Amino acid sequence: MIAGIDIGGTSSKLGLVDGDHIVSRARIPTLGHPDPNAFADALAAAVRTLAGEAALTGVGIGAPNGNQHSGTIVQAPNLPWREDVPLAAMLRERLGVPCTLGNDANAAALGEWRYGAGRGIDDLLVVTLGTGLCSGLIVDGRLLLGPFGNAGELGHTTVVIDGRTCTCGRTGCLEAYVSIRGMRETFRELGGDAEVLRGEGVMPIADAARAGSSEALQTFRSTARWLSVGLSNAVAITTPRRIVLFGGIARNGDLLLGPLRERFAHDLLSIYHGQVDLLLSELPEDDAGILGAAALGAH
């Protein structure tokens, strides 16, 4: 049995994974712990309770800014601690089993490769569209890490010179346009109904688009265009055979996928036409982070 831990900004999800099934689950707050040691204590206690009498063989952890080489969370902006946190070593000491910590985007890529829409594909790009834009790459059957454990971050490639300011501090990043925040900003710039923006996330914009709002429909078309630029550039560099999209933004049916496929066919280098699949994730949203983390633990 492998425990998969998906660390989020407000809560952390845990699951005990046997083969390709989550057999039990738990959730603890990420916030509210006085220091990283207290958080590690709480995680270890939750894993022990989850495992019960089962033989635990390893733990995988997906975390923002996780460095798989060092097993450390490096100054993650949406977690409560500014210092680097060697969480893999902290849990290994507490649980007595191998622990692997990696970037949450890489965990998602491994999860899709092992359990989801990327099975059988040795060159794969997985892009998560949500609060930010995260990505992970499988190249020649291996997870691409790079020297700092975070290679393949498509969200922080530039798509608009001197464009919007990104949360990373740079300007014009893909994430600043293709994310929940980015889509809401696009809708606002297009003069969309302010009442729509009183709701949270992108669902109010999607509802408005389905009701015929021209600004909402254009928001999805513009988002698809920027995303297509990022994906076609990634194909030129890494040549994946399949791209899998995951996250709340991606799950809006043809509002995004229709214009994206049309733009992608236009933007893609002609030598790759018909060579790259563009699919939605097959993993349930609540399971993806846990299964991806478990894949890290088994990798």
C-alpha cells in the first residue's frame, strides 16, 4: 500500500492506494499549524490512522514548489511557511518508510501516465488549468525534472510581451491569461456584466456563455487562443504524442475545447499535424492529486 498526499493551500488530501484504487481517504487542514514540524506530525498521524493494519510500503507527496531531488518544499507562495520545508525527510523519520516529495504538477503528470488518459504514452504533456496553470512532462518514458526539480513549467512562459503582471512577478506569462484569475480579468476587460463576476471561479462566466453572452463567449475564445500558443510552443520543443488537460477550466466542454482544437490545428507546426492528441483527463478531480502523489511514491 502507498499513501498519496496532495498538499493544497488550505487543506491536504490523503489516500491509501492499492494498485490503481484509492481504498481509504482523509483530509487535514494545511493551515493552522504553528510550524512545519507540527504539520508533519499531523500528516504522519493521519497516515497512520489511514493505513491502520495495512502494510505501508511508501509515501508520495505532491506539493507546490516541491523539489523531488531534495524532497523539499521550496518557498511555496500559497503555503503558510516562507522557509524551505524538507517534508519528505520529516515524514520518513516519523513513519519509517520511503517518502518521495515532488512538484504537484509533476505528480499530476505521473498520475495521468500511470492511471489516466496518458497510459501507454511515453511522451506526454499534462496541463492543469485552475487557480494557476501547472504542467508536467513525460519524455521518453521518464518524468522530466531538470536540475531544480521543476522543469516543464509552461505556465510561466511568455505569451504576451509586456502583458499582465503574473503572480510570479514577471509579465505576460501564460498563467496570467489562462487561469481562473486570468479568465476573470479577460471577461472584465471585455466589458462583461459585473454581476457575473460576483460569483466565484469561472463557472459564472461559463453559465453566461451558455446563455449567449458575447463577452463570456469571447473570453473562452481568447483563453483558447492564448493556451493554443503555449501548447503549440511546447510541442515544438518537447514533441509530446499526447496532451492531457485537467482542472476546472478544462471541464467546460466545447466552450474551451472547441475553439482550442481549432486554434491548435492552426498554430501547430505542420509536421506535427495529426500526430498530437489533445484530450481531457480521465481521472476524477478529487482523486487526481492523491493518485498522482501515490505515483510519485511508487516511481
